[in-house]
Amino acid sequence: MPVVSPVNLTWTELNTALYQMWAATTQASNWMLTELFTRDVRRTTEEKMPPMGPVYLYPEARVRFPVLPSRSIAALEQAVKAKYRARRYDVIWRCAASLSTYRYPTPFPVPNQAWSLAFVNEQPVVSLRVADLRVQMRLKGGPRYHRQLSALRDLDEGQAVPGQLDLYQKGSDLLCKMVAWLPRRRQTSE
């Protein structure tokens, strides 16, 4: 959903913090991808590709990217590992693809424990940590977003389970993607 405005900051303060997070997220993602490739197996005389050994990058990432919140680094590591594993066979074994790269602005992940949602004056407001700031952002509403607002009301009322939130930049717009397990709606037959 598009962000209409920050509630407790100015746009300039929010953009400064977000640019810092997006730059760090992009750098951390590319660093993790390169480290996974470096620490993986190399093709020698094996008939089949051996399984990928365990690689734990979190402690090193915390030292290299102190500006990123710890929960975001953990979420980022899981996402980068999943992307790397999906292309691992083509990159390492078949040499049919090159290592992926992340481009700026890589979405800033915020795990479900680090964000909350509330309705203020019938408008959805998301609260989360960006850099060292606690940020509240008012999301877009109106009839065009009736499905999304219904899902957000389920989150606010505790009927849905929140998942990860990602902050994106698309053109000049700031977008907030929220993942959630929503209750099934019963279909009414007419």
C-alpha cells in the first residue's frame, strides 16, 4: 500500500533514514550472496552436486552493517539464502547462470515482531523502526483499497497473523508491503 505521509517525522527525515536503510540493505544482500557463493562447494570429480553446507552469516553481517537492525539482518539472510539456493545448481554446477546482484533500493525488511498497525481516525497507521527512529506512517485508504483495508482491519482486530513488512521505493512513491495469514471468508450463496 502506498504511504501517504509520515506522522511523527517530516518527509525529509524519513527519506534520509530510508535511503540509509536501502543502501545498507543493498550492500548487505550483495555481500551475503557473494559470501554464500565463496563458501559453497566447487565442482571437481563428483558425479552429483553435494548439498550446501551450513553457512551462518549473521554475526559477520552485524559487524559489517551495524546500521541495520538485528531483526532485519536475520530476515535478509533468510531471503538471500533462499534466492541463492534456488539458482545454486545453475550457477555452480552447470555454469549456465551468473551470480545474481541486488540493485539499489533493495526493499528494507521488517519482521513481524518489529512493526505494528493501528487505525487512527479511520486511517491505517503503521509503526516501525527505521535506522534509530521510531516511525509512524499513514497509509492510503479510500474505496480503491477496500480489500486491503479489510485485511488491515483483520490484522488490527487480531483475526489475522502478521508477517514481514517490506518498504519499497517505486518511482517517487514509498510503498509498504505487509504479509499476513488472513482468515478465510465464507462464500455466501445467493
